[in-house]
Amino acid sequence: MLIVGIALVLGFIIYMFNQALTAIVATECTHGLSCPMWGTINFETNVALGLMIIVIGIGLYLIFFSKDEIVVKRITERLDIRKPTKSAYDKVLKSLQGEERLVLEKVIEADGSIFQSDLVDKSGLSKVKVSRILDKLEGQGLIERKQRGMTNVVLLKRR
């Protein structure tokens, strides 16, 4: 989103520069429209617009095609997290009740790392409920939350 914003600011600068340069050439050039400076203005404007379109294209690509899973993968690789199995957490799961158990199972099913927002979607519970359950599970030392932008990544602690 930042890249698209930068491209829009760049577009505004291009427009203002083009207007100023056109005014200067119109008052200074005595050859009329056959003046080579008019061709220079067109060339510079087209190059700048081309760069702006490339920057917007990169920004849109990153917005629509970058995957949040890449962030989770980097975090899990950095922390050397191995895929958990339910059998490794059987004892813990038996000690948990209802919704706490459901949330922990969803984290385990997601290979030990999941965005908190995805956990809300997959569990069918409200954001507040999931947050409170995660507080309890974190207090018990079963999970850990890492803030990433506007959401959290929930990481299962090793057993």
C-alpha cells in the first residue's frame, strides 16, 4: 500500500513539474510548436509516467499476490519450529475444556503457527473470546504470540 501511495505522490510531482516546464517553454521558446524543447517535455513526461506505472504495478502485485504465509514461514524457520503432532499434546489437550481445547487443536492443525485472525475464522469464535483463550493458553506456557503488523502470529511452544 505504501508503494502505491509513493507512486501517487510521484504522479503528482510529475504533473506539477510538467505544468511548470510547459509554462516556461511557452514563454521562452520563440520557435512555436516546432521548438525541440516541446519534444523534450513529452519525452520526460512519458519516461516519468512509465516509471510511475511500473511502481504502481509492483505495489498492486505486492498487495494482491504476496502471501501472509510467507511471514509465518519466516518466523517458524527463524525459531526452528517443527511440525507438532496431536499425540505429543494429548496430555495437555485432555486437561483443557471446550473452547480452549478447540483453539489449541486449531493451532496444532496449522503446524504450530497461525495468524490470530485466521484462528478466529477457523474456530468460529469471536475475536474477544479467542484473545481471552490465547491469554490463558499463553499464561499456561502452551503458546506464544508475536505481533506482526496489525495482527498476531500464534506459535505453539514445544513439548
